[in-house]
Amino acid sequence: MPLFLALGLPVFSADSLVLRSHSGQFLVRGLPLGAPLSGAAPAGEVAYVRLDPTLLAISCERVKTAVLEELAMKDQWRGKIYISLHPVRDDQEPIVITSLHYTDGWNYQMEIPEQVNGARLVKSVTEVVLREIANRNGRDTPAEMPLWLTEGLAAHLQATALADFTLEPETHIARKQRNPDPLARARNCLRVHPPLTLDELTWPADEQLSEPNMETYQSCAQLFVYELLRLRDGRACLREMLAHLPETLNWQTAFLRAFSAHFQRLIDIDKWWSLHVVHLIGQGRMSAWVQAETCEQLDDILITPVQIRSTPQELPLNLHLRLQTIFAEWDFPRQRLVLLHKLNLLSALRQRASQNSIGLVEQYRQALESYVERRSAVRGSARKRETSPAARLIVSESIKRFDELDARREALRNQTNAPAAQFTISR
């Protein structure tokens, strides 16, 4: 029995083609573009294209290549993807993706209408490629793929690597912009529509995914993925997250495990997300935070809340530690996870800081980055790295530097409060 019949895909006439893509991963079956349409043309204002099996096989390979290049991965696919083009049944008909588990791994089936919205097709191919990557080491249960990742990565690729992507033959790009801003469309959208909270982005309700609000969701997802990729090892973290997805009950567990160097808790992601949203929708220096708000945000970044128990039976004691205390009292592997996260927050804060405080924020960031790099360069056994003269010197110099910066921060705070105090006295 032919494999397409075994998979339950529609039966076509003798004019239909079965094509294998260049890598052999995609197998496409459908009528050639010259054949008459087998369904009614969809109505509405959505920009549809009619898919040709040959071009579709090439296009799927191009989308896959863009995904792999963005994640810095080699093409080591294991699961085949069977694509069936079928007659159009309804306007805005969805593309259906089915994961099929066999004893030797996973395969995938895509049912695509002959006419489809191009952006929706790119998103669906991106999704099935991500599924195949995540399930390579999976067993009986398929990986839970977060919607923000498929929507966000697809939107990011269409703004960057696939900006000149076309699904129709004999179609040419009239002009290709040099170094386009990948977030231009997202920025324009989120300046008009309120951005989503982290909960709304990661656990979207039907309202967020409704047709009037879908562009807002896609814009937020693109910004989220874009900023994750911009982290120092963001691509490696996303690859690790995909590898962990089949092992976990939800994607949040895999995310925190993969991005542990940047985020310890969901609330850390929430703060990071809020800073980047504010930066994206700001319109120049006039929309920068006032000095008092910058000082408050800086205080929040530089103080680390911890809980300490004297004995297992006692209630925990809540403390707020300065970075100097962490330098002096914590072992460096434990420090590093916290400090890398604070570097990300300082980088985001710098872009929205008030004019008078932006220099101080950057000096904190540079000092912290220097401390992490110098401590990471200390060699030797674990004990030597903590107690060596080189490590002690780095800690001593860094504590002195941060004491100086804290004194400047206190002076800045007093300067910020001075007008209000003077006004009270004059009354």
C-alpha cells in the first residue's frame, strides 16, 4: 500500500504529483500549478497564494534552513514530514499538523489547502520543524510546543531571513531594504495596542488569540523570542529547551532548566519581559523613565531577596542582600547564576534609564560584567578558585568599586528627592 494511503491522506487523480524535497525530509503530494483549481477560491481580504507541489517542497526546505540557522543547528533530521495539498473547503481554512509515533520514532503529517495565506504557511512549517527537533529523543508522548515559540520564531524569520520569501513562481521582490529593523512591525503594533503581560503571552486565552487581537499576540511573541536570541547564549538555551521538552510535563520546566543562567524563577522572566516591552514601545528620550523610577528599578536589581533558616524547624528569615555580600560570602558557581540574570536586567534598564542616571546604570553593568569575567578566568580546583589570592583580590576590588557606585546612587537618590523636600519646607 502506498505510504500516503496508509497515512489516511486524500486520494488524488492521476495528474497529482508526489515530490521529495532536497534533503528527503519533506514529501509533498498535490496537483501541479497548471492544473485547474479543485475547490472554490477563498473569499475575504487575506492575501492567499496557490501552492505548487514543486515550489512547496523547495519552500519547506528554505523555511527549515532558516530555523536551523537561527538556532545554530545542523540538519540532522530523523522524522519525515508528509504534506498533502487538498481542495479548498472554507475561507481561512487551517493547516492541520499531526504527529505520528512509530516504534522507530516520529513522523509528521501536514494537510494544507491548495490556496493558503503565506504567513500562516511559514508559521506551520516552522512549527512542524520545531516539533521534529524536539521529538528526536522523545518516546511515547510528543513534546508540548509553546505557542509563543512557534508564533514568535516564525514572525522573527519573516522579518529577517525570510523577508524576501515568496511562495509563487515568477514573483520577484521589487526592492529589498538593507538592514531592516526586525521589530518595526511589532513596535508599530504595540504602540497602538496594549502589550500582553507575561501570563497572557505564555497562557493565552481565546480573547488573545481572536482575529482582532492575533497581531498583538504575534508581535509580543516575536519580541519575546527576539530578546531570548539576543542573550549571550540564547540560541544554545533554546536548543537545550527543545531537547528537554519531551522529558517534562510542561514547557515552563524545560525553559527554566535551559535558561537557568539567566532566570531562576518565573518572576525573573516577568521583570525581564516588562523592561523590554517598555523599551520597545518607547518613542525616544521623551518617553524614558523619570529619574525616581530609574532609581527604584536599579534598587530592585541590585538587591537580592533570600530566605535563611537557622534550624529546619524555624520559620525562614527574609533578608535582602547587596551584591557585595554575595561577592564575599557565596561560592562563585552559585553567584554566577544570579549575577548573569542581573546583567540582563541592567542591560535592559540602561535602554530606558533617565538621562541623569543612564551613566550610573552602565557603570554598574560594566563593573558586574568585569567581576563575572575575572572570576570565571580563575583556574584551579574548586577550593582554590574560591580561596586563591587572585579570587580574594578580585572580590576585594569589586566590593570597593560597588561601594563607590552605591555612594553615587545614594547621592542621585538625594538629588531626586531634593525638589520635593524643598517645596515642603517653603510651605
